[in-house]
Amino acid sequence: MANKEKEFNYKLYGTFAVLIVVAALVALTLFSYTTRYTALDPMKTAQTYVDTIVQSGDGYNAYKNSLLSLDSKFGDFIRVNYIYPEIYENYTPGSSTKDLKGLDDKELKGEKSLNDDGTLKGKVTDEMYPFFLSLVQANNGFDNYDAIFSGYVKKLKEVRKQVFEDDYFDDEAFFGAFEANLSKYGESLTGCEDEFDKNTGVQLKKASKGAYQSAFGDDYKLTVKALSASDAQVPDAAEYGIDAEISEAKTVKVQVTANDKVVVDSIDITVVKIGHSWYVANKSCDTSPLYTFYKVG
């Protein structure tokens, strides 16, 4: 018997979101393992950075190959520079939060926060998506990460307060909503299949055709290839807020093809060497063409 489409269940949606996060953690472990070896080669580093963006518009996770992730995990970079300043009054990025009392104080949780079964979290996520999309579109991708993260956190605080009717706010609220929005954005490009809960039959996702499929066909194939690398001017490490010696820099030309036809002739990615590893100097890169190549015709 075919699965019957039923009314969307936000409680189940909340559980499904948790499973997405678990899957993301597993993927992150694999990513960390492979990145160790990718980082030894400047061309592979640049190619991986571009490929992460191209396959699903994921400029967010692409930063894990960049200088933003040199001194700490990328998630910690976001916490320290964007989330904590909104949680703790007069917080200085890099300082300890150990003795600070802020909006993540559990005493600030109201009745709706204490009793939410996933319904309200799902509502916040849905209400944030149009704003998320507007940030990506206004900035032509994720290069201006400062505008995206600072704008998103401030808006999320407002939306969460309206929905939950309290002042509580923590880093989980950000990562849960932002990463769910990112996943939805990726599916707007790649498309998705119908998905039902195997136990209840409740529909979790409806099949949709993505922008890539519309542009290149249902069985499209996107291929990213690093073409060449040449010496480049070494950027100032202080510009990235890092205390490390950059010994070398290269400009890597990367090409994108769809179904073996060139759609991005070449994009220049600057990579730098610190120790034995290479990182993308993201402030020296313009990745905006990677967010528009599929808008053909």
C-alpha cells in the first residue's frame, strides 16, 4: 500500500531535524579525515572549496577549508564573533564566558520553551528561511560572511522571541535554524524526492525540481576541476586575525562544467601555506559566479 500523505507534523519535523544534525556530525568526521590530506595540496584545497559551493550552494561549509578555521573549529568562530556578543552584554570576542550570565540562562525559558515538542522550533526555522535566502541573494553568496552571520543572528533573536514569547537564546537556536535553512536552500538547487516517516507515513518532504535540474536536466552532472596554480602575493595574516606565518601563496584557477560543458570558465581561488597545510584565503576570493552559473536562458 502506498504511503498516504498526511498533515505536516512539526513534532516529527523536530525529530527529523535532530537526525539531520546527527548525520551532519558523521559527515563532519569524514570531512575532517579527508581534509587532512586535501590540505597538503594547494590545487586540491582550492578544488574542494569550489566543489563544496557548486554541488549545493554550500558556501557555509566551504569555510572549513579556509583561514577562518585555522585556529578553531568553524562553529567556534561563529560563536565567538557573532552568537556570544548577542547573548552576553558587553562581551568581547575571544574572552571567556565562564562567569557571564546572559540570554542562555535557563531561568529565562518561558512555558513555551520548556514544553516545546519541536513545533515551535520548526516554526522559527520556517519563518527564518525567506530572510536567510535574502541574505544569500543580496550578498551574491557567502563571501560577505560578516553580513550574513551578524544579520542572521540578530533577526533570529527577534523571531525566536516572537514565537516563544521569552528572551532565551543560545547557540543551539542559531545552528539548528541556520543549518536547516542551508539544507533547504541546497535542495532548491538540487531538488529532492518525496520523503515519508517510515513509522507514521507522515510526509517529511515533498518532491521538488531544483534549479540545477531545470537548467541542466534531471540527470545533470557538475564537475569541478583545478586547472593550474601560480605564485601569488602573500596576504597579511593580521587581516584574518591569525597569529601564524604564511610562507607561500598561490592562485589556483578552477573550472566548473555541467554535463561536460563549461559553465564557469575559471574562478581564481587564493590559497596560502602555513606549516605543511594549505588554506583558502577567502577574503581574497570572489565566489559570486558559483551562485549564478545555473541561471541560464
